[in-house]
Amino acid sequence: MTFVTTLTFRSGDRATLDETVTSLKQQVERKGAECKGPHQEQPEHHAVPLYSQCQLGDRSDSWNYTVYTRWLEIHGSNHIAREVAGTDLPDSIHIEVDVERRASQAYR
């Protein structure tokens, strides 16, 4: 059985997100682990209604923002995945970690 650790990064700051994820991928590869990605999803656009007072109906323009998502998959190398997941990241980046156990495929 092989463990695959998926690290998902989300941020509203695309430049910082891309720079951070690229740096982490290089760090993983320097340590000799197999790393796939970074992969990306379509950006999510959000609109939050704003009110000038605490009463319904007194609505002003919405606050619009975008969330960007990137993810890396680290195959095996659990200690390296744990180290990368514990790295200090900029405050603007949120990380989620998912570990999945996959059956090893026999090579013919």
C-alpha cells in the first residue's frame, strides 16, 4: 500500500499562492519525493452583500472577491509530506491535507 498525501491550497492572492506552491513543489523534489502538480481548479468568484446599517433593505454594493485553488500530490514519503504540511505559510493561504491509502500497482 502506498500513501498519497494531497495538499490543497486556497487563497485570494494568486501571485503569493503560485509562488508558495511552486516553492513547496521544488522543496519536495529536492528531497527526492514523487510530487505531481501543481494542479489548479477554476477560480471561485464570491459576492457578499453589504449593508450600510444593521437593517434589511438598506443594502449597498456587494463585496466581490475571488478564491484560487492549487493542489499537490505527494506519493509515498510520508515524512516529507508531513514536513511540507507543517511549513509556515503566508497568512493569506489556507491549506487542507488529505491522506489516502492506495493499492500498489504491480509492474509487468
